[in-house]
Amino acid sequence: MSSIIQIRNLIFEYEKEEDGEPVRAIDGVTLDIEEGSFVAVIGRNGSGKSTLAKNLNGLFVPTEGTVLVDGWDTRDDEHIWEIRQTAGMVFQNPDNQLVSSIVEDDVAFGPENLGVEPSVIRERVDMALSSVRMGEYRHKAPHQLSGGQKQRVAIAGVIAMRPKCIIFDEPTAMLDPRGRRDIMKIIQQLHEEGITVILITHFMDEAVRADRVIIMDKGRVLLDGTPAEVFSRRERMLEVSLDVPVAVEIAAALRSRGIDVPEDVITPEDMVEFVCQYR
Ligand code: ADP
């Protein structure tokens, strides 16, 4: 497996509005994101997740250190379009991402900017809308849609650019449970199709679906491993004020009653499986 994103000793500082003093949001992060992987990034508010995300497609460039996207250095202005095309981004609020008054025009916007042929654009728009199950809404105006539907259109706009990697920055934070489930299904489907997925989330039940979980704390990587490895460090997570997935919580309670639940029981399905086989 090769890395699609390589982060080396990344430091990112904002400037305080009042006095221009630096605020260090990322404090020395080194990571490789494998092509085709599904990585969840979690951490409490202010831990640097969003800043990290924006460093992964050239929206922000490092204060120190380097970020390579498919081999391109994000500091290299010349390749910014290749970088943006390789690593697409979906943000929390779909209203900030939709630019046109008709759904299908919105989805076409990205490929148009990339100079894709009109006939190819049409094909890509069809494909992207059908993969988020929004084909029948193509002639609607975004303001006629629910929050979850708008987020699906925003995702279609990114898919239409044919990125190798999509970074989702808390894409379900503003949605109701049904909207969240729909978006998670789409994210899993994109991963199954081979797209690298980086999902920033504060929902542990979303993070357990990933194949790697990274926990950020104070601009650094605190834990990095498979969901089973990371979530089995329950005490460590509680120490940094993070929830643990509900199945991990139940497993810990069962263990305290002497029931030997394996460490890799982290999703509700794992728990059901364990309980059904327990004698
Ligand atoms: P998270 O996404 O984990 O909530 P952020 O990446 O948004 O964290 O923020 C990391 C740190 O950077 C926080 O201390 C936050 O206050 C600071 N920060 C974020 N945006 C700005 C900004 N525009 N100006 C100054 N400081 C900022």
C-alpha cells in the first residue's frame, strides 16, 4: 500500500486577531495516510482536527514541516489544482458549499472549473447524483432540500471531481439521525469503491466504522491505531474527556461483572454477536 498523503513534522500557527501573536493549532504531526484507507480523526473541541483537515488539501499551508498530497507539496502553488482535485473536502455546513441555484449546476461546478469536457461533465454529474441517491432532485433548488439532502449534493459535487481522497470535516454535525445515517452509508460506499476517506467526527459510533482511528489532543496525535486498539484504551480516552463507543462502555461494564468480553467488541453488531454466542 502506498501513501496518498504524507505529513511530516507539521506545525500550523494562526495569528491572534488582537495582537498578531501566534496560536499553535498543530504542534508537530507526522502521519502517512494509506491510499484506499478509511481514517477517522477524533478529539475534543480545539484539538486541531479542523486545522489538520485544511492542511490536507492546500487550503492551509504548513507554518513548518511538509504535507505531500499524491506526491505534490501543498506549498507548491503551481500544483494547487492537482492537489484540490486529488483531495476533495466536505464541510460541516452544506449551505457554505452550494454555489448554484440548481442542484445539477452545483454538482457540475467543480468539474467545470477543472476544464472537463461538457459531455463528460454531464456523465459525471449523473453518476455523482445517483451515487448519493439525489438524481430525482437534479432540477430542484438547493433551498428546497433538507440539510441531509444538501449535504448529499455537496458530496456529489466533490465526487464529480473524481478525487482519490475525500476529507469530511464533521459532515453530519448539523444533521438529524436519519440524515447522519444516509451520509455514513455514502461514506462507507465511497470507501468500498476505493476512495481514501478521512472523516473528522465527534460521533464515536461513526469512528468505529473506520479502519484506523487517530485521536488528536492539543495539536498532537495522542493515539493512532485500529478502532479496537484505540477504543480498548478506554481510560486514556476518558482522561482526555472523550466518550467511548457505546459497545465499549457496555463491554467494560460486563467485564467489571466478571464476563470476559474480547477487546475487539467495539460496534453494536460486535456486541450482539458476542452476546448471542455467550453461554
Ligand atoms: P477542532 O477542529 O479540533 O475543534 P481547530 O482546528 O478548529 O480544532 O482549532 C485548533 C486551535 O486553533 C484551537 O485552539 C482554536 O482556538 C485555534 N484556532 C482555530 N481557528 C483559529 C483562527 N482562525 N484564529 C486563531 N486561532 C484559531
